[in-house]
Amino acid sequence: MSVTVETGDTVAAALSGTRRMLQAAGIDSAALDARLLVAAALGITVETVIAWPERSLTPDAGVRLAALMRRRVAREPMAYILGRREFWSLDLVVTPATLTPRPDSETLVAAALDELPDRHAPLSILDFGTGTGCLLLALLSELPAATGTGVDIDRAALDVARQNAFRLGLTGRTGFMQGEWGLSLSESFDVIVSNPPYIATGDLAAPAPELRFEPRLALDGGADGLSAYRALIPDAARLLRPDGLLVLEIGAGQAVPVQALLAASGLTPLRVSRDLAGVERCVLARARAYPQEVT
Ligand SMILES: C[S@@+](CC[C@H](N)C(=O)[O-])C[C@H]1O[C@@H](n2cnc3c(N)ncnc32)[C@H](O)[C@@H]1O
């Protein structure tokens, strides 16, 4: 599909041309994406795009818009094109080294906060597979006395998480480290959260167009989608303080097997929380209130 923008186009004409092009490429969010791309090409806000439709596009902006459109028509996610994604009302930097934070993952943040009635408690939080840091940073933004550690196996993702913590003024309350789940950790935590890779390898053979751009490490959950849970749940059980809280994002249909893994590691499953579409999206569990006596 050839992607062109006419020199001398107004913003209104560029918007409708972009929207039509994205619709033809099968993109459901064509109208919204068109506004964002035109705003990015012009270096102005979406609000200004809407308020000033008669403004004309400079030749430079036209060239930039055509380049951005080409990427979107190839189904590159908007977050990679813009380098940004909003999550829990936080403006986060996103790069191809990180999963694009999903609105569904806000379910995990809300479910964790529901279990933490004292928002001013000095909690320590651990985030396995932190990616952009979205889960950890969202929790820290709501829990002003909490501190947090984000672990990821991927160094480039950790750079993004550090950058996000800095931009949000949370560097002083965060630490990020490269590692394999909890393998190199020994301190204990009040809260552990994770959105691990949970798509079965077979389901990635023909991924949805946007998924092709996202890091395999962030998606591939092994043959049955549960490999990461098998690896990280025993680490979480070891690292949680007595009565500590574990919240794990899950894929559709994974609640029962993940709860079985939690119970097998001595954790007590609490409940399953659903996302806005009604899909079971995360499981919650607690460590025992007092460690078991070793006999
Ligand atoms: C589904 S992404 C989640 C990213 C982010 N927490 C979010 O919710 O958007 C999973 C993350 O786990 C990381 N990861 C994969 N295998 C890992 C491992 N063995 N140890 C630590 N992190 C791992 C990936 O690099 C990726 O950043």
C-alpha cells in the first residue's frame, strides 16, 4: 500500500486521509491513531489537532506523517511509533525492548491496592519481569511510603524502567536489577507482583500483527504458557514476608493451574480478579501469617 500525504493539505484533510489509510490496513483504532500520528508529525497535542483543522501541513510535517503512517500500516504498535504509552495515568517511555503496557494489566494494580488498605505503610514491593516498570511504578505512585525493586532478565528493558522511574520522580524509591526471577534475591518483601510471559509457544506461531513487534521474551510462556509461573512462584513463596501478598497476571483459562501452583508452593490463593471485559486477569495469594515450624 503506498502511503502519501499531499503537500498543502490541511490538518483536516491529513486526518481523514490517514484514517482512511489505517482503516484500509484493517486497524480498528484508525480514528484515534490518525489523530495521534498527525499530532506527532506536527509536534503538537491531539487537542490542538482537533481545535485547528484548517491549519496547513508543512512539507516537513507531511514527510514525517507519511513515515509514521508507513510504520502503522505495517502494524507496528502505536506505543513504539510514539515511544510512549499511558498506564495508570502515568506517561511511560516504551521501546521495542519492552512489552507495551496493556490496559488489562491495570486490573493487577487495582487488585493489589484493594488488598493494601493502609496506603501510607512503608511496604517493600518486588516486580518480577518489570519491563517498562509499569506495575511497580503505578503501585509506588499510589503508595507514597513504599519502596520497590524491579527485576528483569533483559538489560535494555531495565534501562527503560529506570528512565521511567526517573521521569516520574520515583528513582529514590526504586531499585532495578537484572536477574532470572528471584534467583539472586534473598531479602523479603511485603508485596510481589508479576505479569510474566504467558502465551503458549504454539500460539505465537502465527501471532496477531502487532505482537510480531514485541519481544519474544515478554510473550513466550513455553509449551503450555505456564513455564514462567512454575519458575517464579517458588521464588515468590521464598521471598514473601509472613502474610505477604502475591498478585500475578494470567492469560484466559490459566486461573486454575496457576492457583494449583500457588498452593503447591505453600501459598494461599485468595481470589481471582477480572478485567473490564470480564476475563479472569489476575490471581491473588498470600503467604502464611506465620512461617511453618520446621520439624
Ligand atoms: C509480559 S512482560 C511484562 C512487562 C511489564 N511488567 C508489563 O506488565 O507490561 C514480561 C517481562 O518478563 C521479562 N522476563 C522474561 N523472562 C524472564 C526471566 N526468566 N526472569 C526475569 N524476567 C523475565 C521479560 O523481559 C519482560 O519484560
